[in-house]
Amino acid sequence: MVNLVAVITLANGAVFARAEERVREYCEVEVYRDKDYRGGYDDHQNITDRIAAEDVEAANNMRARLSSLDRGRITHSPELQERLAATRDVELGEVEGSRWKEVKSGLGLLFSSFLSLPGTTLAQCTTVLHLKRPHLIPVLDPHVVRFMTGNDFGNSFSKGELLQMALECLDSARADLVSNRTQFSELRSNLADLPTPLSGVRLHGILCWTQENWVNRADIAGPYGVAGKSLNQRVAPPAAVSASQAGESEPAGEIRNIREFRQVKLRAEGVIVTTGSKPPRAHRALCRELSEERFTEAVVFNEGKKGRYYLRSALAEAVRDFQAVACMKCRPERPVIGRE
Ligand SMILES: [Zn+2]
């Protein structure tokens, strides 16, 4: 029987028609639970009122990169421990509208205690605290923050600005969970067979992280494999357009001669995939790597034997059809924010 799951639509316009498939692929490709002591995540939750040394260790298994000095400061901060103890692990999407202001202000104080420790980042703060309050606090790493707020953060933000961004992310995550309540509850029950159960806030985080990393940035390689099958999340089923389903036939959209190449460059739209490298590379039409000389050499002189050129309308399609990675020079992921 076909499982008709309702579509999840996030406030920033991203649409997930097959969220279950996406989360399962994340669990296969990324470290979401401990495998031979090579990380761990959702299976290292520890809902107590004290942050202990092993909680910092668990966060470090998730690349939080906290030093032993940081660990000492975290475990010995009475203010931080007090504020954690005052925070209950409720489901973020289940916090009543009338109580949200209060809960959010408590989280603001908790985050600000953590961020006031020297040299700590928002990703470190929320990784440690997510493991202590896994139903309430999302992991706000740079990819997730960029996906939710559009802010690209290097080292240029003050602690105050980071806190502002974190609160903005909490607001959007809660709004997404509330407006997709039935969908997330269905998603959770469909995923009940996973070895480690995932909270609503965690499922939302996985959707945001994978969309930013895999689709917008075309960074699809994980420690346990390469993501691919769940990349297309548009509402229409992919069966009819999937090149791989057509068997041995060539993928569509090949740019076959210099006239077509010039037209594509002139329109300056879409993404050009070059298959001469492994993995194939996705470029903006205007990338300087895509010179007429190179095109002529590859397509005319070498007759495409060492690589061909294909046009796709968006990076997500380049990733889906070719498992292409984004060119580091023209950064085709930049203008796209997962909208359809
Ligand atoms: Zn490029």
C-alpha cells in the first residue's frame, strides 16, 4: 500500500514531500548513533540537570571541539547549571503560544550563560544543550542557522548577535513544528523502527541540515556513504524524470555544440554540469572555468569521451542526476535557498 504522507512546508519555503526518506538517508550516511565508537549523537542524550564531563565528551564526538579547559568551565559554571536545571525538556512544537515567551526567555538566559564562556560558539552551545534537552533545543550549527535565517556566519558576529540569531532560529523552528504538527507526528511514528527515536525538534533539524548541506551546497559525502536518493523532495514523484530509471540511456539536457553552449552562457540561467571530473562538477553558467576553449576541447575534439556538459535548472537537479558537487570558484549554491 502506498503511504500517503502529508507534505512538510517550512516557513522559508522549503518543501519536503518525502521527509521520511530524507531522514532515513541521513541516518544511513551521517553519524546519528554510536557505531564502533566513531561518534554518536541521538543515542547520547542524557536528560539530567547537570552538565557532566561525559556530556561534553558526547558533544565532542559530534565535532563540538571543546577543549579540556572549556570542559572545566562548562561543568564548573554554577549559573549555567542552574539555568539548565530550570529548563524542562518539553517538545518545542508543543509549547503553548501563551507560554512561549517565557520559555524562550529562559532559553535565552541558558544560551547566554553558555556563550559567555570564553571562545565558545553557538554550535558548541546548542550541541551540548541539545543532548541535555533533546526535545526542546535544536542543534544550531552554521548550516542550520544559514538555512533558517539566511545568515552566513564566520567569526564576524558578536555573542549578542549570535544569541539574537539563536532566538530567531528557535522561533522559526517552533513555528515550523506547529504549522506541520500532524506531518511531524506522522513522520515520527513512521520512523519508530529506527534504533534511536528522534524528537520533533531533531527531525526538523535533520531536514534543515540536509537541505542546506546536501541540496543547497551540494556537499553530499558523509562518513558512511554518499547521499542521493532523497535529494529531490518536490511534490511530483521523481519516477518520470529520473535518468537512472531510463536504464542505460544518456541523461537529458546535454549541451552538444558551441552554439548551444553560447546560448546557455548568454541566458546565464541554470547550472552547468561538467562530467570530466570525479565527482562531476556543477557550475553557474557564468563560471570562468567554463571557457569556450575548454568546451571545444572536451566536446568537439575529444567528442565527450573525457567528459560532457549538461544543463540543469537548479543545483538540486545536478546533484540528483549526476551526484555533482558545487564548484568552489563560482559557488552555484549561493543564490539558491531550496525554494520551488
Ligand atoms: Zn564553477
